[in-house]
Amino acid sequence: MKTILTLTLNGRARTDLVPDNMLLLDYLREQVGLTGTKQGCDGGECGACTVLVDDQPRLACSTLAVQMQGRRVETVEGLAKGGRMSRLQQQFHEKLGAQCGFCTPGMIMAAEALLRRNPDPGREEIKAALAGNLCRCTGYVKIVESVEAAAGGAGQ
Amino acid sequence: MNLLPAFQCHRPATLEEAVRLKAASASARFVGGGTDLLVNLRRGLGDPAALIDLTAVADLATIRRDGDELWLGAAVTLAGLARHPEVLAAYPALAEAALAVAGPTHREAATLGGNLCQDTRCIFYNQSEWWRQANGYCRKYEGDKCHVVLKNDRCYATYHGDIAPVLMVLCADCVVFGPDGVRRLNIAGLYREIGSDHLTLAPGEVLAAVVLPPAPKGRRAGYAKVRIRDAIDFPLAGVAAALTRDGDVIGELKVAITGSNSAPLAIATDVLSGRAWNDETAPILAQSLRKQASVLRTTVVGASYRRRVMQAVARRLVDTLWQQD
């Protein structure tokens, strides 16, 4: 069974024929070719597949692609504008928040959602917003510092 | 994780259409945010021919006031519930419990109805296909033997929802919509003590809304939850309490628990009415908890710890409510 899916992906309208049982994660990675969104635990526990849906963070591994009908989806690939990293991405780069890099797209998208809602969050708010994102390098200090450094000027 | 089974996904715009679609397919399942159901389906737990996505039914995603009652649509997300001004003002314990569910990203997707109707859990059930197969499956799904309770009279999988016990102590009702019309029942009536069939919804019925009665003056309520990782996990023990003080004695105390039985459970507290809350009366609540809760080896954490920690957090929660201004 397939459905015609029309959505806005990283600011551009798209229409695709997708199987009803296709996960948003597989749609992004396999059908569209946006592999920035990572497949981690694949069971809704680690946050590596976090994308934004209408500005809110969502787990692409436990969302059906067809549920995105008419929605606005953003992946980590959508943040850089004109080849320049967003302020948040730049701070992950400069403050060494990327570490091994696997959880980074999910961390950045969860942090991006927070900064859109609250451009100047405190450390506790940052930690709460990233609570569903696991880093197996076991270092959250650099990640929180990166988001703190980007706070006050998200999206610039 | 497995691929999802080859189901058809319907996205009805009205509840009537959703119920009609359900009537057409016996194995069809309703889905909200998918944080419980989709993960289970990928573990091979279920093989529905169709999913009926309720998140496109606009009426279900609203919170509205009707007289002195507050109606919460079943497709309201937990994040939306936790930041709704009327919920925060009159029922802060409900917002507290919603914020205690999983992580922030789950709460943006997970719905109130999905949380209340979430599947029961067990270490012999929430496992991969090969794990369950190696164990000869279990009574909850595809097998005929319970590995937790050997007398095997029923499935003992545990209910771990955080919202239901709070709604029970707030005396909420739920509204169920089905092919034969609408019925309204109290939250406890939604559940029964059978792990493999813990919801009393008839085939074809769907949970449409939760109705909160007006909050009595002076009532304090709260929710205490114990879990392995405070940022994300299901409750090992969850206790909801609502207390009305009558001067120096308890006017009314309601307590409900989760993470212990196959259904959320109201705890008998009548004998505490008219007495002060102190070191002498607190053990009465602990005794009721011991008597009614039936904590078994259904999680990786041992049953005796879960029993004891439930009594401890219940004491601490009622202590806090008793001292609140």
C-alpha cells in the first residue's frame, strides 16, 4: 500500500509516493538521500534520529512518513544556508561538541528546537531539552557548552 | 529491529470515519504518536492489517472547557498537555505527570490517549523476535505460558503509564466512542487486571477524551516516579496522591499507583480520613500499598526494591502534600 505524501522538507515542497509502513527515518535516508539524520538505537531511545516537525523535535525512527502529510520537516542538512553553517553548528564545531559525530545531528536538532522556542536558555533548560539524546562518547559537557555558546543568537 | 509489517495506514479526519475503518478490519490498530505501538511492531509484537492514525482528527487534538469541566482530547500531545495554561492552573499534578513521561522528544509526539492505552510491559515480552522465540514465546503474545507467574492463570505483564494514576486521584472520567455510540466511565473503569488484555474497550471502540471535574478548593495533588534514568525511563514505581486537609486532620486522601500491577490501581485510604498524617498513621498507607500492590519480576529491577521504593516515595509525596500551604 502506498500513499502520495506532500510535505515541506528543508524549506522546499516535495511530493513522493511512499509505502504506508515506511518510517520517516527510512524515507529521509533511503528515499530522499538525506543521510545526516542518523539511525542509532532504532527504537526511540537514543535521539540520534531527531528531526524538526513544525519546529518541534520528533524521533524519525518512531514516526511514519505518511504522518508528515502537509507538515514542515527539517533535517540537519537544512540548517546551513548558502554553504555557511548556522551559529549552532559553528559552535558545535568550535567548542568540540561533535566528538565522534554520530549523535551530533540529533543533538543539534533538539538544541535547535529549544533555541527557537527560547533563544536564551540556561544550562538546566539545555540539559532538560537534550535529555532524550544519548551520547555514547559519554561526554555531555562539550555538547552543553556548544549550545550555551550558540544561545542568544540562534539561526544567525 | 524488524521492518514494519505491511499495513495500510488510514488518516481519517473524523472520529466517525475512524470507527468505521476499525469496524472494517478486525486486526486494525489505532495509533497516535506511535512512540509505543511502532516500537513494539518493529519488535514483531503484533501484525495489524491497518493502522488508523488519529492525529489527523482535528477535534481530538483540542482542550476545551465545557461548563465547569475541562475536556482533554485523546490526541493532545503530552507536551501540549504539560504547557496548557488551564491544566497548569487547576491540575498542576497532571502537567507534572505528563512531564515525567519519557524524554522531551517523545512528549512532542506521544498523545494522552496513547499514553492511557499504552501496552503493558514485561521482560519476557518487550524483547526481539529471536529472544522470545528462544524462550518459547509467552502468554501475552504467541505463546501459552507465563514465565513470571508459573501457575499461569493469566498474563502478568505490568502497566507502566504515568498519567492514569494521576487522573484517578483527580476523579477524571474518560469518554469512549464506538459503533454503538458514546459512553462515559471513570478512568479506573478503562482497565482490568489481565496483562494481555488490560483495556476494557470493546473491539471497535476508541478513547476519545478525558474529562476533568472542577478541582475542589484546597486540594493538593502530586505524582512521584522512580526510574533508572530520570530523563527517559518508564516508572519502576509511580505514585499519585491528592490530599484535602481538614484543619489538622486529613479530609480526604486519594492514592493510586502504577508500575506494579497489570492495571493502575487505586489504594484504599478511607481509614486515614479524620486522622492526622504523621509517623503513626503513615504506616497505614504503607500497609495498604503492601496489601494491594502485586509487584512481580516483570522488569530488570528486582521486585523487592520496587515494592519498598513505592512505599518510600508514597510516604514522601504525602509528607510534601501535607506540608504544602
